[in-house]
Amino acid sequence: MSLIVVGLNHNSAPVNIREKINFSEAQLQRAYGELLKISQIKAVLIISTCNRTEIYANSNQDGIDIIIRKLYEFHNLSAHQIVPYLFSYQNNEAINHLFGVCCGLDSLILGEPQILGQVKAAFKTACQYDAINSYFYKLFECSFATAKLVRTKTAIGANPVSVAFAAVSLAKQIFGGLEQYTALMIGAGETVELAISHLKKNKIKNIIIANRTYEKAQKLAKTCDGQAIIIKNIPDYLLQADIIISSTASQLPLLGKGAVESALKARKHKPMFMVDIAVPRDIEEQVNELDDVFLYTVDDLQDIITENQKSRQTAAIEAQKYIYLAVDDFLKTEKSLSATDTIKNMRANINNIADEVMAKNNQKIDEGQKKLLEQFSRNLVNKIMHQPTISLKQAAVDDNQDLIQAVNKIFNLT
């Protein structure tokens, strides 16, 4: 049993494919329930964000085919619809991939910190479903520690860039200065919050924040002197919006072609700039058919993002060195643990022999002599076990199972 991962991301699949296998909360519950019933899978963790869906499992190679099948079954798709876009890794490659993901090296925005929080949230969810075993606990804790080390030791987080930054940058390219314009933000999550901060830096005139929960919208609106509304009231405010940035967790579009068309007529066809960051998408694809609408998805921002993250490329190379070292240390530690049972059983066997000898002689000596003999016995066992312990741990690291089995046979430990 080792680590396997099956998934897709912004590199392997376009947004219209990624949104098809994004997991809702209900789908997550079903997925964990079904995957944990499979005998080949000892632990599982699901990451589902706008840019990736990945399933990690503590399993053997057979688990890859099982998870691929389950992945398209969970979303009522056929194999040919998603299999061409999937990737899979196992053993060392899978561990290296996980560490790279946590460090932001596999993100659309190179080095972005949000993914680490998303993986930690996925880990917490997996724990709630009792889907984590001791191996996964150690693995993910090590990946989190490595991400922290990389962010501390390298410049991977310097010159911050993000999807939100790219969206606002594109708005500036289209409108020039933003001082005379109004932005409608749909959602109240981290991406929207970050986009608002960039809009404020560019002195946007007005900001309207729409969310399902009015209280959340109001809380965010107070930070930017904006106006809070609930999502169902968007059509009443749409005609005011020059810039629309949407990022929610809705499974269905929130903004349709008809509503936008009506708003354009009321605006006398004054242009509207829209960025749909959500996966699944918040804005109907057909909106792009309308004149005077500039609609972009997260994938359309790639050119801006690429330009702004060039400075991070050197840091990424340095970060990868830390990842290789961390993966190597983790693998060595895990391999050394494979000899633990043999070491424990060997020590117990020698201790039992020492106890038997002590028991036979206890009647012949006084209490003071007993204590001296017990101390002598413990010291002798420790001396005897010192070199075999080192050798067995090294045998595990070198994957020398013949030596480990030989010790088990010689000492009758199995």
C-alpha cells in the first residue's frame, strides 16, 4: 500500500470539463462513503477547487482504475468524457505531486498561497469522514510543513499575483482608469475579497457586493464603503455594473443571458466587463454572444497571469529542491518504520530470555543484588539491540527485505 492520486487540473482540462467533476458537499459525502467501502483503499482525501479535482488514496495500483471509474460514475458521466483529461501518479511521483500542490508549484498562479488552505480544508473534511489513517496523517502533515518551509526559505510568494489581480488588470486594460466605474461582486469569499482590495487600490468609484447571505455581503461591504445586496436582487442592480466579477460555489449559473440583455438595453449598450472565476461557472456561456459584453473565464486570464509570475520561476526551481529533500526524508522515514515490528519483537524476545534467567536466580540473591542484576540485564539488552536496530532500519531504507526476513526467521519472531 502506498499513495496514488487521480485527477485533473487547469493544465490537463479546460474549464468546461473541470466544472463537470467539481464536487458539491452532497457528492463529497457520497464519494467518501463509497470509496471507504472498497477493500483496496485504506484512506482517501478529495480536493475539489475551481482549478483542480484530485482524489488521493492509500491504496495499491488497482486503486487507480477503481477511482477513475468511480470519478465519472459520481458525476453521471461516461468514461470518454473525462478520461482523456485525467492524470494519475503513484508512489514517489504521487508524493512529489502532493508536495508540489501544497507549495503552489502546480497552481494556475505559481506560488499562490490559497491552495495550501484548500488542501488543509480538504484534510479536515476527510478527517470528519474518518477517511484518514496514520500514514495519511504523517504524509499530509509533512506536506504542510514543507509548504511552510518553502514559503519561508524562497521568494515563491514574492510579487503577489492572483486570478483576482489578473481580473482587475484586465478591467484596467479595457476601461483605462477605473475611477468612474461601478463594480458588482458576486460572492463573498476569499477571491472576491482579494479582487475588492485590488479595485480599491485602483480607486474604483462604487462597489456592490451580492451574496446569498446578506450579513456576509454587508460585512464585506463595510470594508470598502460598498453596498450589500442578496443574489436574487442582482437584476435590479445589474444596469449599474460596468465591471462584474463572480466567484461563488453555486452549482448552477446565477446570471443568465436574458438578465444581461435587459441590463444592456437599460444602459443604452454601454459596455459591460465580466469575469467568471467560478467553477462551475456563475455566468451562462451564452452571455458572451451579446454585443457590448466582454466575458472572460478563469482560463482566459492565463496570459496576464503568466506575465506576472515570471519573477517566480527562479524561486520555483529553488522550491523544488526543498520538495525533493522533504520527499526523500519522508520516504526514508516510512521505509525505516517497516522494520519497527521486527525490532520490537526482537527486543521483546531478548527481554523474555533475560527475565527467564533472572527468575531462576532470584531466590539465590538478596534485594540489593536483584536491583544490580536487573540494571545489568537492561544495559546488556540495550547493548545487544543497538547495532541490530541500526542495521534493520537501514535495511528497511534500502528495501532489503531479505535481511529483515532472515532476522525474523533466526529469532523465530513471526
